[in-house]
Amino acid sequence: MEDIYLFDSPTLAKLKALKQDYDNLNIIDVLLYLEIHKSYCLMKDKYDSLLQKYDLTEAKFSIMMLLTYEKDMTLAPSDLAEKLGSKKSTITGIIKGMEKRNLIRRKVLPNDKRTNYVQLTNEGSELLKRFLPFNYDLVSKVFEVFSEEEKEQFYMLSNKLKNHLEKDELL
């Protein structure tokens, strides 16, 4: 399902009117949620545009980065699936496409012949080297509106929110 971007957010007046019918409506919570959601959608849109210039997706980029962190730039598909929080079948499809583009290759390790591992190729490494400077520039531009102190505070608050959302207690 495609993400939506709500251009016409409810105004304070609209929310106050709704508050009369819904006691549990916290106006600031709703406004904050909508602003975070809109920011995420805008960030994702800009980031997806950058990825497209390099014929990448977030999943392909994430796999390539995970491989760079490993010895010999090699991981089992099941490890990639776990690290990405995805199904192995989903990762298998992405890997096949990346293999066709020669960004990764399958590799059998001498000590584990049961599993085909995935290894980043030189071509994949070169693509990352070309992409990463633009990646880091975009990330910096996104947050340039904040001072270093505000960024640290925002990071702490975002992390606190993420940790809260990871709990299964919300629904």
C-alpha cells in the first residue's frame, strides 16, 4: 500500500470540536503524530528519489551496507532476513535481483556447504562508494535546521519513542 501525505491536516479548531465528542482525544498528541508522519513521508520521498538515481531501493542499500560490516562482506540470507526484520523469502527475491546486477554473488563457504552465502561484489562496493557521499549529504541537509544540541535532544526523544513503540502493549 502506498503511503499517503495528508496535506489538509485538522486545524486546532477542528480538533477542539472533535474533543467534545471524544474525551480521550489529546490535541497535542494528534498534532504531534501528524507532524511526525508528514515529516517521515517527506523524508522518505526525498530519500527514495536519491535511491532511484542509483537504481537502488532501501532494501538493496540496507543489504549492501550490512554486508560491508561483515568479515569478507559475506552473510547467510537467513542472517540478512533477521537483521532486516524481513521474511527469508522476501530477501531471496531481492538477492536474485541484486545478483542479476552483479551487486552481490552467492558463495559456498568451505566450512558450511549446506548454505549459500551472499557476498558483496566489487561492483556493489563501487556503487556504494559513489552513492554514500550523496546519502550522507542528504541526511545532513534533512537535519541542518537543528543545532547540534537540538539534534542530540531529538535523537534521544526519537529513540525513546521508538523504544516505546517496540513494546507490544499499544494495541
